[in-house]
Amino acid sequence: MVLEELIYKRFIGSENLVKKLASFDGVPAVFSPEPPDESQDGWDGNTQYPMIIYNFDLQANEERHSVGTLSVSLLCQNTTEIIPEAIEPLVKDCLRDVILKPKGETPYCFAWARTDAFTIDEKKGNATIGSEIRFDILEYPSQETSDPDPVTAANKYIKELYPECMIMGYDSMEEITEATGERPVIYCRLVSVDKSEETNTVAWMDGRIAIHILCPESEKRIKMSAAIASRMSLNGEIIMLDYSPMFIKRLQVNYKSDYLKDGQIFFTGHYGLLRYKAKPHSSQTVHLKYT
């Protein structure tokens, strides 16, 4: 499925949300980019409210660390008992700590940005009241680089510590993945790489890596962050896939940082790139002497 279809699937898959919406042709009133006209046949109960209209724009915003914006409009009528404030929490729940992976694309996550209320005056004393909910769309691309790969090594290291977790870039992902307290989702992100020093045989690199722990339970996130940081401090190194060590040079944990945009654990791995690969022994010319 494409991203638009996955978002739609999340909305109509929420029983609590669809109970509060009108329906069109027997389907919950969730539309993108525009709803059907109110004069069209198909509106059950002759009403089109409440309804949801959503649109997204994949345009990068470096200041907000996002690759786009999702806008969800909640429309109600002032003559009904259901108001936008009753629907807003249900919309947020549909997208909270959920990773959507469209076919052939990178995974996306959503962070609530703001909510704005509005009113549209209409004739006959009726008015449409609504709320526009905006989410930042965050992208979690694959961080695989080259061998030896510090991110792949970090993924493997954390997977061995917490085999129950979903590690993005290491485990295969479904189209929709929900991060839960029983199964948090972890994402390791390569922030920067600097060359520290070099010798005749090795170029030593410093790779700064951020670790995101996606989990709706804050206590669980804090405990996991502390446990991973403590284990890394005690071990002092992470073994990479070529069996070479990546030394933990610097380590920082920030429990108050945005776990979706920034991450909670930040460490610098000191690892080496071999200038020359070891050559295997080769057979030389063999001379046989018979006596």
C-alpha cells in the first residue's frame, strides 16, 4: 500500500473513532483529499457530519526535523452532540507510536505538532465547527553504509540485549507496526562520521550514533535507555560484523529529549577501516626431486 492508503487504514481500523463518524455508502466518513458533495446519494442518515478529511505534503522541513506534514481536519455541525474535541484524542491515538512502511519506501512515523479550531458560517443558522490537527511526518531510512558498518553493529548489539524488540533496519517490518510496552521499536541513526587519526594500515573513524526507543510507556523508555547505556559502559566496545571492535568513546543519555525526532542515547563509536586487506597465502612453484 501507499502512504495515503495506510493512513486511511489506521483511521477506519479504530472502532472508537468510526463510531463517532458519519458514513458514506456504508463506509466511515474519512476522505482524502476532498469529501463527496452533500447532494450525492450515499450519505447514511442524510448527514455528512462528523467527518475526517486528511492531506499530507512530503516537503522537508529541516528546522522541525521532518520530511513533511500531515493535516487532519475534523468537521462537525453545531447542531450535533459530537464536537471536534471528542474526536481529536482518537485521531491522535491512531497515529501515536505507529510506524507505517509503504511498499518500496522507507518507514514513516508521526509526531503531533499543533491543533487549531475553526468555524465555518453557513445558512439557516447552522455552522460547521472543526479542528485542524497537524502532524510532522518523520522518516526513518535505512542506515546501512559500508563494511564495517557501525549502525548494523549497534542494531545487532541491541537485538542481543532485547530480542523481543523490533529493530528497524535489522528486523523485517510489516506495513503497519505499533510500538508497545511489550514490544518497543528501536531505531539507530548515524548522525555524523569524522576521521580521528590514521596509520599506515588503519584509518580510525569516530561515528556518532543516536538510538531512538519508541514506546508509549515513558517508564519503559527510561529503563531501557538506562539499561542499554549501562551495558555499553561496562562492555566498552561493540563487536562489528567483521569481528573488529568499535570502542565506545563517548556516551550520553538524555531522558527528556524527543524520542521520535532526536533519540535518547547518543554515543561515539571509534572503529578502524583497514587500508589493505590481508592477502591469503598462495602456493609457489613446487619442485619435485626424485632419487
